[in-house]
Amino acid sequence: MSKLFLKVIMPVLVIFLLTLIFYLLYLILSYHRIPDAIKLSEEGLANNEKVAIGKQYRITSSNVGFGAYSQDFSFFMDGGKYSWAYSKEEVIKNITGSTDTILNKKADFMLFQEVDFEGTRSHHVDERKIISDRLNEKSGLSINTVFAQNYDSAFLFWPLTQPHGANKSGILTATGFRCFDSIRRSFPIETGLSKFLDLDRCFMKTHIETENGKNLVLYNTHMSAYTTNAETSTRQIEMLNDDMMEEYRKGNYILCGGDLNREVLEGMSKYFGFESNGLNWTKTFPSEKLDPHLKLVPPVNLEHPIPTVRDTKEPWNGKNFVTVIDGFIVSDNVEVISADVIDNDFKFSDHNPIYMDFILK
């Protein structure tokens, strides 16, 4: 037995340990944050029309889930089975379906999150192009898009049966109005091991001219979910608030939407028959952290509530944990007409999209 150990088992253990050490070194040395305050370029030939005062507009927000989340998909980080989308064709189908859902709402401003453009998990499909091409082809308008990257991971060799791989992803803003002075701002994130699994969180803002000489400042955000410290999210909200107030004090209009990864109303999951599952992304959004000139707009009709997100530890079966974590934030010079969830029954993503109708005062 001792000879077997020395000749066979011990060399295998040494090779395994060396491989593990070199892989951990690779993860540590290759880790980097995307730089803060990156100026972003606008793609498209949108018209020079200015946003009108007193006219009703519509904004949507949709987390497309990197094109993987068909109704029968479950995700390994939530205790599910899969790490990749089923196929390239499935990714294209889901991204196209998510985009068509937004097109059907005839929105003037469109925000998308978890848009992959080079990823193992999404079969290297450039989802930015699918969304942009679809919006331009089907809307009958010339659509301008702005993209900010918030994920650039080294090759993650987990789970062993289907490694998550190397992935690049981000958030995309689209509108028929011309955008300018678009910028990517890096959120504070955790410094522990969870930083290797969570996104390189950021928000993106872009300016659009209004007819009264001010700007509509459009924010697209995707806040942290897989964190061990809830204060990480609080610091992100404080940073976002400070930036929005800086723009508000210039006389601009503030319009923010996205995946907030916090319940937009306290005990929101109870409206769907659930107790909170205790995860960070189901804690209540601390709206008291917002300046009095800003307000959180929950896209919720409490008489007929529709969830925006499902638990993905198992396929969608109507019994999964669900709640509302996507929402909008507006300044007090924006009048909100209505806000609600688009009931897509989680056909193309683990999120249902949201929309809001509003007027600039």
C-alpha cells in the first residue's frame, strides 16, 4: 500500500494541488476592475428632436438574463442545474423575444441589463447587435444605443461539469433621441471572494436635450446581488443618489431604471404568498437613502401584482419564489403617470420587464 501511495496516489495529489494553486493564482492575477468614469460612444443615427415638456413618454427596463433563461432553465449559482444557455439558437430566441416584448410597448426610452457580447455561457453571441438590429428593423425609427460593460471575468472553472467560463457583459440604453455625454461609473463592490462571482457593478448615465434648454439624464443601473454584505448595496445607492442630485441641482430631469436587486416595497414577496428567503437581493430597497427630491417608483399594482423576478434554483413552474426587484427612480420635476410590470410569464428571462409612463414638468 505504501508503494502504491508513493508511486501513484501521491503524484496525483501533487499534480492536483499544483493545478489548483496555479488556477487560483491565475484568478487573482487576472482579476481587474473596469476603469471608472469611462466616456461612452453612442451608436446610431437618431434624430435631433428634443424631449418635450408636458408630453407623455414611456420608459422600459428589462434584465434579459444573458439570453439563457427559458422557462425550463435553472441556474447553478441559485442551486440550479445549468451554467450555460442551452444553445446559441436558444440565446438568439430569448434575446429576440425579450426585445420584441419591449417593442410591443412602444417605449421612447429602453434600458437593458445582462447583455452579453462575448461569453462562454451565452455561446459567444453578441446580444448587443441582436437588440440594436431588432429595434431598428421593427420600430420604424432610427434608434441610438449606448453600452457600458460591467462584467469581464477570467475563466471560471465552476461548476466542474459545465464551467461558467470567461464572460463579458453589460448594460445597454436605447432611444430614438440623440444621446450625448454618456459615462460609465463604477459602483463600490465587495473585496472578498464574492468579487470573482459577482459583476463589476456600474451605472451608466446619458444626457438627452429637452426643449426648455435642460437635459433629461437617463440612468441605467444593475446593482449587486451575490454579496455577503448588505452594506455593499447601500453604498451603491448612496453613490447613485449623489450623482443624480448633482445633475438635479443643474436643473436637469432625473430618470433612472434597472435591476435594483432589492425588493421595491417592504414585504413585497408576501403579495405572492412567500416569506422573504433571506437573500440580499430580497431585502427592502432603502428608499430613505434617497434625497427628498428623488423618489423610488415601484412598478406595482397591488390589486393585481406581477413579479419581476423568479428564483432560478429550478425551472419555472408557477410555484417558484417570486418578488419585485426592478424599478425606477425619478426626480420631483418628473410626473409619473403609471408604472407596472409586463407579464411575460418569464418566457425569455428570469425577469419580467417593467415600464413607466411619465411627463417632464
